[in-house]
Amino acid sequence: MQHALPHETATTVDAIRAIVGERGIVTDAASAARYLTDWTGEFTGEAIAIVRPASTEEVSQVVRLCAAAGIAITSQGGNTGIAGGGIPYGNRPHILLSLDRMRTIRSVDKAARTATVDAGVVLQTLQETIAPDDLIYPLMFGARGSCTIGGNLATNAGGSNVLRYGTARALCLGLEAVLPDGSIVSDLSGVRKDNTGYDLRDLLIGAEGTLGVITGAILRLFPAPVAVATAFLSLRDMNSALVVLNRLQDVSGGLVEAFEYMPAPLVEAICAHLQMRPPFDAPAEIGILLEIASSRPTDAEVDDTGTQNLQGIVLAALEALMEEDMVVDALVASSEQQRADLWRMRESAAEAIFAKPHVYMFDIALPLAKVPEFVSLTDAEVDAAGLSTLTVAHLGDGNLHYTMVADSDAAWTADTVNRLKDHILERVNQMGGSFSAEHGIGRSKLDFMRRYRKAERLSAMQKIKAALDPAEIMNPGKTIPAS
Ligand code: FAD
């Protein structure tokens, strides 16, 4: 926290306190600390106060005050972002605006299959609330117990089920938000078609809090699956992956929800971290966590041998793929516990990776056909430089969290790491990929924006920012480089 505030700033803090009440403001350093360091521990920041409004109207009043006083605002949901976007940055006085008191699920419309929620609702809480109505909100990743709907939308989060359901953007029908001048824009009607000019929803989604504060959203829900087939596969090689994925899409009618790359070193690290047994005794060099799910009642019917139809279809396809030597081994979950164990392994990947003393995780996306070449070339180079890799990937989307790690300080020199970073990003660029697939730019990838985003595109973004936030109070120093 910043101490000895200038008089006007202290007056603004008092005025904020009058809006949000004592419960809505934190100014002592010890209580503020957890809001001012990010999940990775890499990013820290300062704020004159942590402000915790309880309603959209309070957010609006706070933003108006800050705009008048020239105080910057960094919004924060669950603080699980890994690009440093949710932590204040720079020398200007900041407030950290936490949505952690805006946690109401405002309504669930079972017939329309929508939920209207406050931005601070925790992803998993929404999922658990709608489960008894046989509905799902399909965003799925390891941080779902803490991340919020507002943070998911602000980062356009992805995760394991994008293959089937799309990113957070595709799951959102409308937003309520407070713009940098304090005005409230609200579009929570749930209409599915609305071509009435520029789409503010699409501008705010993925803007990482640089254009406004998301305070509410109306989200698309889906029927809960009645049949699920989950398996861990060992593939012959990376080139087989696309064939296997396409075959499984074909036999299931496009029902593949997850196709997650978990190579042997990653599975070993996770199993050591969780103290659990790996799926196979012999490590699967190319391990894939597969999930196929259906809400069609006929897929849940059981044949004479007790096998569910969907499972039967998946088993037959896997047998054929084994005969063709594409799949070397397959463990199909035969109980809910086995399925949960496989998912626990996947959802603990980030935790196990970041437990290493030295880590650099990319968040890249590549055209699917380029992935095998990228992985084999890059693994060899990282290995030759004396580092290791612990890569996990949403392979079905070509999204790789390609990760370099080292256990010893000696191997992890700035020289080696920076050289490899530059080289790898250059390769991604040449292969037509993206340096930022789903985690956002935040603070961590601003340099890459300068290097790899065309000047025309950056300039358009800067003009949008200048038009909506001329005083640059919303999350300054993040996402787009200054003009
Ligand atoms: P925060 O971390 O609080 O904020 C993230 C960004 O959004 C910041 O720029 C912040 O200013 C802005 N923001 C937050 N709330 C608002 C709001 N209401 N209005 C405006 N701006 C706001 N991400 C993926 O996409 N896929 C994954 O598979 C994935 N796996 C993860 C696994 C682990 C273990 C962890 C720790 C993180 C993972 N993430 C993943 C990253 C992270 O969980 C997501 O980016 C998540 O959407 C962030 O939500 P949050 O509420 O924690 O946002």
C-alpha cells in the first residue's frame, strides 16, 4: 500500500469509503497484500486502497470519483490470471477494484438455458448451482474454484472444452459494464441476434479491464451430458494426433469435448506433485486426455454386455486406431472416480509446473498441422540448451502451454532463456501462429505485442482506447502498448 497520501487522494479515498462502506474498502497493508501479488508470484503492485463495491451502482459511483481525481483503476476477479493483468502497474495512484463482493447469481432461466450473474461469481459456484437442473456452463480449467465470470470474460478465457463450446466470448450473450466515465451500459436481455451497430460486448470481452469494468453477464448454458467417455491415450507420435482426433469427431458426430496433450515428463511431474499413480506403467510419450460427451438419451442406453452406447462407439474406434498403430495404449475410465482422477491430473498441471524453481510458460496457438513439427524442433533445441520442457496443451485447438523449466540455477541463465524465448516466438510467428492464445497480454506480453502485431492493428486498438478512456484510467500499462 502507498503511505502518506497527498491531500486530494486521501479525500478521494474518504469519498470512496462513503460509497462502499467500511466492508467495501481495505487500506491496511497486511489485508491488501493478497490482492497485490498475482498467482505466479511474479507480479506485484501498489494501490491507495482495495475497493470492494457491492453493486453495479457503487462501481459506477467509484469510477466517476476516480475519473474526476485522475486515479487509475485495475479491476480484479479471482486473481488467477497469469499475465499480470490484474495487478496495478506504474507510478500513478491506483485503486484495485475487486469484484469479490459481487457474487450473486441473479437468475437462471432453465427454458432459455441462460444464467444472469454478477461479474464476481466464481466459475465453479455457477457450475455447482446449475448442476441440479441438469445444465452446464462448460468453461473448464484448473482455476475454476477461484476465477470469476468477470475475469473469464475480461481475458476471453479458454480451457479444455473450447473444442466443443468455444471460448468465454462464445458463451456470453450480453454484458453489463461500467465505462471509464462511470456510465453503466447494460445488455442483459439475452437476445441471440442484435445487429445494432458496434458490439460493446465484443469490445469489452478480452480487453482485460482496459476499457471498463464488467459488472454482470448473461451466459449460455447447455444440457448436461447423460453419457461420457473419458480416456487416457498413448499415441504412436504427434502426427497421429490429428488423425485420432478427426476419427473420434467423425464417429461421435462432433462430440469431442477435450483432447489434451500431456506428454510423459508432464504426467510424471504431476503424479509426483499429487503423489498419485500414472495412468500407465510405461510412460506415454504422447499422452492424450480425451473426453467425449453426449446429452442424447440414446447414447446413454446400455447394451447386453452392460456397455453404454457412447462408450461402445469410442471403444470400437480406439480398437481400430490401435490396429492401425496410431494408438499404442488406451485407458478408458470405467468409473466416475477414475474419470475424476484423470481430470484431477489435468487440472493440477499448472500447479505442478509452477512448483518448479524456474519456469517460463508460453501460451501459443498454432495451425493444427504445424504442431508436430513445432514440438519436435523446439523440444530438441530446449534440450540442447540444457533445459527441460513440461508442456501441456489444448491440442484440439492447437493451443500449447509450451513450458521451459529447470531445477538448477546454473542452467537457467538470462542469456539462454531470452535467446530461446526470442527464437521460439519467431518460429511461432513464421508458422502463422499467435503468441497469446488464451491467458491474455496483461503486463507479461506487451513486448510481443510491439514485435508481432502489425502497426495498423495496434493503431486501431490505441484509437479505440483513446476514444473510450481518454484519461487512461482503466488498467493503464496493460494489454496494448502506449501510442
Ligand atoms: P483476474 O486474474 O482477477 O484478472 C484477469 C484480468 O481480467 C486482469 O486484466 C483484470 O484486470 C481483468 N478483470 C478481472 N475481472 C474483471 C472485471 N470484472 N471487469 C473488467 N476486467 C476484469 N486461463 C485459460 O484461459 N485457460 C486455462 O486453461 C487456464 N488454466 C489456468 C489454470 C490455473 C491453475 C491458473 C492459476 C490459471 C489458469 N488460467 C487459464 C488463467 C486464469 O484462470 C484465467 O485467465 C481466468 O479467466 C482469470 O479470471 P480471474 O477472475 O481470476 O481474473
